[in-house]
Amino acid sequence: MAGDGLARAGRRIYAIPFTIPGERVRVQPAARPRTDGVVPARLVEILRASPHRVTPGCRHFGPDQPAGVDACGGCAWQHIAYPEQLRLKTALVTLLVRAAVPAAAPALAMLATTPLDAPWGFRHKVHFVFGNAGGRRPRLMMGHYARGSRRVVAVGECPVHAADGNSRAFALRDACVKAGVTAAAAAGPRGGVLKSVAVRVARLTTERMMTLVVSDDADRALRAATRRALDAGGGATALHLNVHPRANAFIFGDVTRRISGPERMRDEVAGASFLISPTAFFQTNVDAGELLVHLVRRALPAGAPVLDLYAGAGLFALPLAMAGHDVVAVEENAAAVADGEASRALNRVAPARCRWMRATVEQALGRMEPCDTVVLDPPREGCSPAVQQRLFAERKPALAVYVSCNPETLARDLAVAVGHGYAVESLQPVDMFPHTPHVETVAVLRRS
């Protein structure tokens, strides 16, 4: 899995969680390798510890759990000192990009990964899943999935979450336990309904938004529990109920009902106010999101028209428009577009200054006029071959600022751009999620 230590013995490569490069350890290999040929292994003993090994900040992290209890899968690197985490992330981006784009290496401005001021409590979107403890009468538990599985690990703390979001989620859990509400996986004549809960904590306003995800919204005990949590002051500025009857990997279903409070929550990023819907994507770590905005804005020529691809709710589009750029924001998700247009009105930005186009990036690039300055923030899978071709081979903007959440697909897409005459001017990794191997990168590409 991502973030595991790797070791070679003979012809075999072993993946060992909770280790650090340079350590000497004793492990127990699995009976069979993974589909990629790597053999998973369990850490048994640390024979020679790394000088970068530290005590984890959460009791649910790591292999030293009570018998029969899984480690929480939310973090992978809490055992690594924070400065070393940053060095490893910088090295990862450097290695992948220089392997894919060797011509960029001599002139590449690789800056060290930007740290957070405090690598705890940084997740402004708190998310927990529900499960049931065993026995003839299932009892509700709330936590995260175990590493590499869908087994729920009950947790009593989560120090990477915003504390205010944690307190509201645990208050709701306690009210549901008292009311006898169980998780959707429960057996029995009544069955269970709870799937997960998300609490978004605004960074610069006092607003809090809780979204409870259920398989069915007809459970009277659940209604009583949510009322009790709200009356006790453990609720939120807004409470929504999302109905998600399907068993799939998506967090939210198609239907969301407002129970109390406003339809959207307001927060501020880089001088712009944003209205955020309960199920729409917005940055989980708003501090790091603001840093991304500053890096993008700094890379652009003053006042240049901007094409913002994969724009979402306008994290880049709105601050750029307020800084004097004319922006066309391309986004296919209807909820994100609606949020972006509502935020534009809230900030009193003229529609001509910041215009949303609801379309896929492939569709938009096929019918829009060329633009010499492009910002793109694709999903983890990066740009499709059609986007690569239409953007870098056909439209050829003079400047492209690529915000990536996946160094592997970033390296692949940069290699394509370089093949079409672009130079990678700089790379700036940003630590979006401490204690995980995840790293965001802002790449500046200029047409040669």
C-alpha cells in the first residue's frame, strides 16, 4: 500500500507498513504476493530503529494494538518525524518527475515540501464511518476503516481532525447509541440505517455543517437521536440527511434533505467567501488549499485571462477573478457549479469576470476559443489522453499551472507536455495531509 516501507530479499520485494527507510526489522511475510508481485509483510520487531522514528500521536495508529483489534487505516506515517515526512515527499515528487522528464532535471526548480504550521487538527472536513460491534444485539460503533479493508475500527479520538468536528460527531454517535440506532450492516428484523457522518468545520467563520449518511430515512429512533444531539448543543449550524441505499464506494447518495439550518455553509479562502453544499467537494484541508491558491496566483501574469479546468466550486476561479483576471471555470458536476455561482454572487463578482461552463474538460477544449493561460486541477487519475492532446498539442497555451494530487499521474502528464514543447519551470510540493504519503504539487509549465 502507499506509504509502506519496501525491502528486497533475493528476488522478492516486500511491502512492510509502519517502517522507515534504513531500519532493520523482522517481519512475517504473507503466503502469497499481491497482483503486482510484491509480498505484503507484517512488522514483528524493530531490530534497528531509524533516528526519525517517533511516538505516534494517536493511540489507534500502528501495529501495537490489543489482540484482535485492527490498526486504524486513516494514517500511514505517524511513526515518522514530521521533518522527515516532508523530506520523503519532496524526494518522491523529484524521483517520479525526473524519471519521467529527464530533460527537465538540469533546470528544474524543486522546492522543499511546504509544511503546515501544526500537523494536527488540519482536516476541516471530519468524516467517520459506522459499524456494529458483534454479538446477538449489535451495538453501534464509529471510526475509520482498517488498512486495506472495509472493517470498521472503533476510535475514541482522531487528532488529525478539527477538534470541534470531532466533538460534534461523537455527540451524535452517543445519541444514536442511546436511542438504539445501529449501522446499515446490522442484521436483525429491524436492520440498521447509519453509514457515515461528515462534519465540515469552517476555518474563518463560526459555521458548522453536519451531513448524516443513511441507507433509509424512515427510522424513528434516528430522528429522536438527531433531535437529542441538536438540543444538547452537540449539533451544528446546519444538519443534512443524505440517503444512500446502495452498497458502493461512494460516500454520498443522490438524495439530500436539509433538516435544519442553511442549505450551504460559508467559509473563506484567500480573501474569497465560499458557499459549500453538504455533498459537494471542497478542500478537506482549507489551510493547505489557501496555500495552493497563493502559489497559483503568484505564477500567473497580472490581469491575464485564465481558463480554469476541473474548476470545482471555484477554489482558484473566484480568488483569481477578485484579483483582476477574467476567468472561465470548466466543471462537469452540477452541484459544484451551483455552489460556484452562488459564491460568485456572494462576493459580488460580475458574471462576465468569472463564468462557469458546465461541461467535461474534453468537451470544453473541443469547442472553446484558445486561452494563453490555463490552470488545471485534475482528479487523481490525471488528464485523459484527449485532454493531453487538445491542451498541449493543439491549443498550446503559453503558460499552464498544473495542480496535482498524485505525483505518478503528474509525472506522466508532464512528460506528455514536455514532448509537445513545454518546459517544466518549477515544482512546489505542498503537504496537504500530514502523516500520510499524500502530497499536492503545483507545477508551472511554459511553452518553449
